[in-house]
Amino acid sequence: MERDTLIKVFALAAIIFFVIEMFNLRPAVTSGPSTSSENTSNTTPLYASGNTTATVTSYSDYINVFKSGEDLSANSSLDELKDIAGVGYINRVGGTVTLVLDYGANVSLVAEKVKKKFPDLNVTANALLSLPPEVELTTAAGKKNISINALIGIEVDPWLDIGDNVTLSVASLVVGNKIQGSPIARIVPTQNEVVANATISGVGDNYAATVVLPWNMREVNTSRINEELSAQLGNVNINYTPDSFVAVKGLDSKSNETIEKIQNLSYVEEVSGDIIYVKEDFNDSARIEGDLREILGGDTTVDYTISKISISFYSSNFSKDALLSVTGGQALIYRQTSLKLGEKITIDGRDYDVLGSTTLETMLLDSFAVGQNVSVQLKTGRIGKKILNVELERVLGYA
């Protein structure tokens, strides 16, 4: 055999040998002991997030004063800030003014005095917060109790007092039940539902009316009503769908033959369970009662529904009688109303300051008058001792 041919034969044999070995080795790799999902979750980093309660333990000894888009470093009027008790000296760097405080200075009190002198400036401080020994966070593998053995520093508006509890949103990578690296954290408003008192401070000219029509008066011409009301009111909007049915208790237990007799009445559209749907232009209650008693028996009782017309409009000189003269029926009239809250709201026996506007807008029955006190149910969001946002859920009645 020639030398070149011999080399080619050996090369081909080596390739075949390695291919065979590869297939022989594959079962040894894939058939080894499997790793449980529990063990995997204990070694694989998982993204985790959730809320917990944290406590303000201290502040760093400096306060930042700034205004978005404005360089304050050359603002000489801020020199008077060094006269505030507790301020050691002032640093001016990168458009921001930093007040370095004396040892033991009350950060919240200094910040309050800065805001009083310069209310249009932003004032922040670095708060250190402690967390519980374990925090429940949510991961792709479910909820886990995670250990975070560290204080967390967050830049905040320094109205929080030392010892205040806040709601902290935390996100981080975790392995097993331990945090990896530094978590991302921010303070979020703590949500509460609370009952408080408010004063009716004003009324507007926007109205909403619900006109209740008995069954035999439900056939109305909404185009005519809209035309007549628009002649005396502004921005009239009407929404109406009549309830053209009656109810007969026990009807669903009757025979098919009996149901068919009712279905064959000229004014009946459909029979479903205990409900009989009739044509919208049929309103003869005496006739339907007579027909049903003849089919079902003399002790048959017919229950009639009411229909409601919803009307919204604008008026500076509204008359309820004028509305009913056009629509008929009875009406509940609601009017745009402003409610003024006090400066504080009590939650779990503690008073909290209300920030920003304390006036809420709602629609109230026009029987309420300016100056009256009402009890309201609120949903609040607070951080520390201050209420950041207030949402009116409902008016409970007179206070």
C-alpha cells in the first residue's frame, strides 16, 4: 500500500473512532442524577420584589437644596441659610447647594426652616432606614422570606421623624433566601381608608338627574325631552333604556304548554324563567294582569319594574319642577359640590398633615347646602406624618 493511501486510511479510522466514542459518552452525561427545582432555586439568582415596612433610624448630616433646571451655586440670597440654627457651612457644587449641619442638628427642623424661607426650592436629605429581619418578596418561584442585613439609604423630603414607619418598595436579585448586592428601594405611600369630616364649601352649575318612571309611563320620547330641556338648560345629555318586562314568581316551574300560551300573547316578546319581556310600546298593566290570571290562575301576582332616565345638564337657575314637567315621574337631583377637608386627618388615633389642595369635587344630592358638615370615606396615601393624596370614595351623610 502506498504511503499516501496508508495515511488516509489511518485518518479515516481516527474520525470513526471519535464519533463512536462521542455516542458512547452521551448517555453518561444525560443519565446522571437530576437537579431538583428546589436546589436550582437555591443556587440560581432570581429577581425578587415586594413591599415591607421600614423605620427611619437616622439622617446624614447634610441637606441638599436645589431647583430643577436652575443653577443655585451663584445665588447669593442663599447665604442667609447659614444663619439657620444647626447649619455649619454651605457647599456650592454643580448648581446644588449643600448645607452641612452641625453634629446632632435636627435635620427635619432645619429643612422646615429652609422651606419657609425659600418655598419654591426643593429640599432633600439622605435617610437611613432599617428593615425587619426577613422581608417577604415575590419571585418567579413564588414568595420567599429574604434576609436583608443592612441599612438602606434613600434621598427623601425630610419631613419624616426619626422612628417613623414607612412603606418601602424593594427589588433585588436573590439566591436562596439571601439578597445579592445592594437592593433597589424607594418609599411609596402607605394606603389607608379613613372616615373624616368635611365642610361643603361651594356648589357648581353642573347637574345630574335620575328620573324614575313607573312601568306604565316608561314609553317616552327622549328626542322631545332633549329638545324641550335644551330650550332652558345647557349641555343636556340623556341616556335612557326602558325596562320592558314584568316578573311572575314561580313561572319557570310551569309546563311548556303554559309558557307557550303566554308566549303567544300578541304583546309578549320572550319568556325567560320568571321574566316576561313585552313590547316597548305596551303599557296596559290591567290587560297583562287579566291575561296572566286567566292562564295561570286568579291568585297570580305581577311585579313591575321601574325605568330610569339619566340626564346631565348645566344650569345657573335650575328648577326641579320644570324638569319633572317635561319628563314626568320622580327625580333625584345631584349637583356639583366642593368639599373642604381640614388640615389634618386622623388615622389610628394619630393626626396627619394634609399636603396640597384639600378641596374635593363630587356630585351630591341638592338637599345639601353650603356650610353643612358631612362625613366622608376617603382613601389616602401617606408618607410619614403627611398625607400626599386623598381620594373621595363616598359621602356617608351629615356629620
